[in-house]
Amino acid sequence: MLNMGSTWACEPRISRPKLLDMEALPRHQCLIYDGSPARYLRDLAGLARKKLEMNIRCLYLNSPPMVAGMRSYLAAAGIEVEREIGSGNLVLSSDRDHLVNGSFVVERMLNTLEDAVGEALNDGYKGLWASGDITWEFGGTNDFAKLLDYEWGLEELFRKQPALCGICQYHTDTLPSDAVSDALHAHRAIFINQTLSRLNPRYGGHRSPRNPSPGSCSPTVHSSPPGT
């Protein structure tokens, strides 16, 4: 996990991010990490279990190997995976139907997610928790020019749909540095583990991270195990 509280490039200018309970933080969060993704599946699976217990449908979107790994961690967390999938409570998917000729289309993805929220509510759930890997969602093209448009669109969708909550996954080993900067700029909170997240002092509203306000600077982040 990239420890957002370890070292900051301009530490005198900002305060240390505050740790809060998951329920007290914004519903649109990001997980930024390096190394093996498997290290963080346990916490995502634990959080998914809590959401399922709250009658919230859970959607996990990632590559086939990661979906298989998530399935294993969900089972280890005590979830009867096949039963939950069969009942519609849990959706594990590697589908990329939102891509058009291999290209990411912002509105298509946002519409797909909004429809999923509506379907969950119509099916009697309290809401939808969704977590998707950004590299997988964008089709593996390494073209993230639309990333900020997508994240701001997500911000608006989260405001519009109070029944929606979720975590955008950013695996730094598969992303350019600009994409990681955009992630920090576009999320109010950073996921630490299944019980804690941090308020993000780098959240910038609708200001462009490539044209920062005077006196701002980029954080220096380091990898560390989740929850530290």
C-alpha cells in the first residue's frame, strides 16, 4: 500500500492525513498500491463481506486472474461465493463491454455504473458497492487521457446516487505517474484497509493537477503493508 501518511514533499505546508472509520468518509475512495495486488485482496474481501451483510450488492471488476484471487479471499472470509453470486448479491466480473473498439468511453462506463445502481435498488438492495481496477477498465492501452474526465464524472455520479459507494484501484506498476497524480487529485479519501481510510489532503476539487495552485506540491509516497 502506498502509505499516504509516511513522508510528504512539503510537509510543513500540510497536516498529516486523518484516519477515520470507513463509514465516516466519502463514498468515492481510491486504493493506490504497488507490488502484488494479492496483498490487498484480503481487505477488499473483508469490506465486501460487510457490505453484503448490510444488504448492499457488491460488484468487483478486474482481470480474470484477479477475479479468481478475489473469489478465493471472499471464500476465506467466510462467504459462500457461489450462493451469493447465484442470488445476485455478488457480481465478480472481467467484462469490458464499456470499451468501444478497445477504447475507453467515459459516458458509456458511467451509464453502465448508474444502471447497475438502479438495478440494485430495484432488486431490493440498499445500494451498490463497486470496486474496479483502473488499468483493466481502460482496456490496457496505457492511454489515460480520459482519466480525470472519468473520475470527475464518477464524483458527480456519487453525488447523484447516494446509494453508491466504491473504491477505484490504482496499481502503480501498471500506470504512468500522471495517472497516479490524477488519482490523488480526484479522490477525497484513500482506502487503507477494511476498517480505515484516510482523508486525502491532495484532493483538488475540479482544479487541474497539472496546473496546481501556488505553494502546492506533489506528495512523496512509499509502499508499506496495508493498515500501517
